[in-house]
Amino acid sequence: MSDALHATARELVGPGKGILAADESTGTIGKRFDTIDVENTEPNRRAYRQMLFTTPGFGDHLSGVILYDETIRQSADDGRSFVDVLTAAGSIPGIKVDTGAKPLAFFPGEFVTEGLDGLRERMAEYRELGARFAKWRAPMAVGGDLPTDFAILANMHAMARYAALCQEAGVVPIVEPEILMDGDHDIAACEAATGRTLAVLFEQLAAHRVDLAGTLLKVNMIVPGKGNAVQDEDRAIAEATIRVLTTQVPPEVPGVVFLSGGMTDAQATGRLNEMNRLGGVPWELSYSYGRALQAPSLQAWRGDPANVEAGQRALAHRARMNGLARSGEYEAAMESAA
């Protein structure tokens, strides 16, 4: 079983490839649809995901896709399940298994991610449906004395329990602690909070006997809060991110896949590119982007069947740009040349 987990984890961070996060909850995708005046219905959600997943050359730069519970059970117009569509495209199906972050009692401004109840049984079902990897996210706020040591411990303990249950089911866990960009904190505060969180995460993964070679880390880049007057350059962000990863992430982890929350499409690509230009790290540095891969496609599609090809071209372009960033070969001029 471990060999299969190791192989899947390595495949997900293969050269020139990264992961599409398409695991938006029904509420979250509703907010996305609001921006294009599309009603948030099951047929529209299915049509949108079908547009994405049937993009020609989908698997060229997208090694895997994180699905939502509804989506992993859906099928394309031709009757094939989305799992089969993705597999045929050379992309690995995955699944979001946490049930969201809820307020942490007696800790104002902090959250704890829920979803452990019944997870063993759900993992077995998702594995039967075709999921080969999973994701669990724990958002952490920064500001004042946040995140507190207890909030970090509560979330990282739960995340390690999730990871162990994944591996027991033969599924690769992606562990995703996210230091949020909300607030006016500086880049040093983000680096300190991320470092503290990662230290506890890997302590907990070791305590739960999780096999790191069959695990991927999804994490934020080290960036200042959106409200901070100083917005650091891409090189400084890349250097700070590499610094904290080098300090806290064991070399046994095959890859780090970054999230794009709060960044523009080009920022997410350019900063990943800078990190891969710096190089010299033991892990693959890749991407697991949601909005930064999907936003141009969503705007091009706008719910109109006549725009499916335009939406697919937009996704293919963003995937190709991020694929180039995987080896430090991306140039901003490539955006306008497309």
C-alpha cells in the first residue's frame, strides 16, 4: 500500500504539472456564479465542471483535480462519470473531505476545521468512487496574539488524524494549513505564524505515524496581509517562503503545492516561478490553485454553451503558464503573447 501511495504523491507533483482545486462548496460556487449572473443550480454546476474537465489537453499540466462531494458523483453528457473523464485525460481524481471551519469555542476570531466524525466510512466510499487523494484545510487568522498555540494544536491534531485515516484507506492526504491574507500584518508576521503552524503539523503527523512520503503539503506563500501598506516583491515572497519551508518541512515530503487565495492569476504564477528559479530544495514546488486557474475560464464561459471552447482555452492557458512556472520558465510577457 505504501508504494502505491508514494507513487500517487509523486505523480501529483510530476514535472510541469499541478493540481486544479475544483472543490468549491455549493455556497462558494454560488458566489462565483453571482459574478457572471448564472443561477446556482445542480445542472449549472455540472455544466461548469464539465466545461473544465473536458478541456482538450487537460492532463498536460493538471496532474489531479480536487472534487466536491456532489461533483465526484456527477457524470458528463456522454454518460461517463467525471472520475472516468479525468482518469481518461491523465488526471488523478481527488476529494475534499473536511466539512468546513467553525468558530473555536472561547477563542474569538479563531476556527477549527470539522469533519472527523464518520470520516473512516466516508474515506472508504470515496476510494470506491475513485478518489486517490484527499484534502483537508485549516484556515488560521493572523493578528494580535493570533494564531494562539491552542488553535494551532487543535487544528493540526485534527489534520493529522485525517491524514492517518486517508492512508489507512489507501488515499494520499493533502494537508492544508492556510495562514490567511486577511488583515494588515506584515510579511514577517505571516512567516512567523506559518513556521509555528508547520512545526506543530509535522510533530502531529509523526505522532500519528503518518507516512510523509505518501503525503503532500498544501500551504500559503509567505505574503503580507492584504491591508498592509507594504506589499513585498515576488522575489522577497519567494525567499521568505523557501526559508520557512526549509526550516520546517522534512525532506521526505515529495512536494509542496501552493494555494492561491487572495492573489491575482499572474501573481500566483509569477511567485511560484520565482521559487522554482531559486531552487535548491528537496521537494517539488507546485500548485493547487482554485480561483487562479478557474477565474478567466469562468468569465469566458458565463453559463453560455456557445462559450465552452473560450472557457476551455482560458483554462488551458492558465494551466500552461503555471506548468512553465514549475521549472522557472515563465515570463510575464507570455501572458500578452497568448
